[in-house]
Amino acid sequence: MEETMKMKMNANVTEKEIHPMSGMVMLLLIILASLVSIGLFVLGAAFNLLLVIAGAVLFTIAMVCIAGLKVVNPNEALVLTLFGKYYGTIKSAGFYFVNPFVTAFNPGAEKIVTKDANGNVYMKTVGSKKVSTKVCTLNNEKQKVNDVLGNPIIIGAVVIWKVENPTQAVFAVENYHNYLSIQCDSTIRNIARLYPYDDLQEDDGVEEKTLRGSSQEIAEQMKRELQERVTGAGLEIMEVRITHLAYSEEIETTKEFFIAAC
């Protein structure tokens, strides 16, 4: 029996939005420091070795600071960690300078197995570690379920969603894309089992919710249940639409055979 209990998640992390200093200002300082370090190299070679050492230290600091320059595009967020601890989240678009030792954290970033020229196998992250807060579409694959009467049907749906809390999305679950897909499959299956595909007794005068006749109301019910499931992962479900609904092939074959026999 499929478990229908909603998972309660606690990421133990409270989102902290940070507003770092302008990256353009720091970029100019880095360029200035690099030019000064080159001047110290030249002067030190001619006059004093200490100037060369000072130039090397200044140049090293400037190169380290380059790692702190971050670009955040519109409808994106950057979740940062510092030595394994949550540092903060940048949610506003812009060019910023942050602590050069922080790293972007997004375990949902796609990883592939690749080989180098020597045949060594290693994991490589593809794409950005930024978290997109854009409105996204999940096209749920058609799945075969039984309605409340036990008739096998094929149902498919589209989910319109977005990341509402980037910090929860990356810390609460391993991969929020996969988590949403799995919860969507489970929700559609659970709701579809509660209703008949169609009203088989149309003349009984009783109005009954059916998958075919009440698709909008049932889609709204799917949205509510799915939202309950993924709230802990920082996701917002904006809409659920049933895109495909039909009897399975064996039912259609049986109906055709029955019609032919009559």
C-alpha cells in the first residue's frame, strides 16, 4: 500500500538574505592592486628585494579576491556556504563582491561522469550552481493507474512551479527537481484513485465528481496536495493541469469488442 503521509522536513537553516558590496568597486581595486604590484616588482628588482616581496604579497591578495566576484542574473539566487556552514543567500540581481572563500551550494546541479586525456574518471558539474527562481514547467509523464472502480486509465499532467525559498530548496532535499517529479507522480496517482473515470449511470440523477467531467476541480485538489508535499522543500505550486486522460488500451479493446459483438 502506497504511503500517503506527507513528509515533514526541517532543513535546520533559516534563510538569511545578504547584500554584499558592489563588485565593480572591488574589481577596480583589484586592477589597481595588480598595477601597483607590478610597479613594486620593477622597483624592487632595481632597488630593494623587500619591494619584490611586497609586490608578490599584494598580487597574491588581488588574485584571491577575484574569487569573491559574483554575478547574479535576474530571477536567480546564489546560496553560499563558508567552510561547510551556511553563509547567506543573494537574491537580488547584480555584480557583487563576497568573501572569496565562500562557495555556491546547489546539490541539484547536474553532474556527469567524464574522462580526461589520461583516462582518469571524475565527476564534473555542468551548468551554474545558481538557483533559478523563474517559473518552470514539469511535464509529468503519462502513467497508468486504476480509478475508484478499478478501471485502468492513463493520466498525465503538467505542473507550473517555481522556487520560493532557494535556501530550503538546496538544504532540505538532495535534488529538488527530482523530489518534485516524484511527489507529482505520487499525488496524481493518489488523487486519481479517488474518482471514477466517468459516470457510468448518467440517468440516476446524482451528480458525481468524475475525472473526465470534473477535471478542473480535481486538478485544483492535486495542486493543494502537491503544495503540502513540497512546501518543506521551498517550492511553490502555481498550477496543475490534466493534459491527458483516457482509458488504458485493454479497456478500449474490450469496448470495441463489445460493440462489435452487439
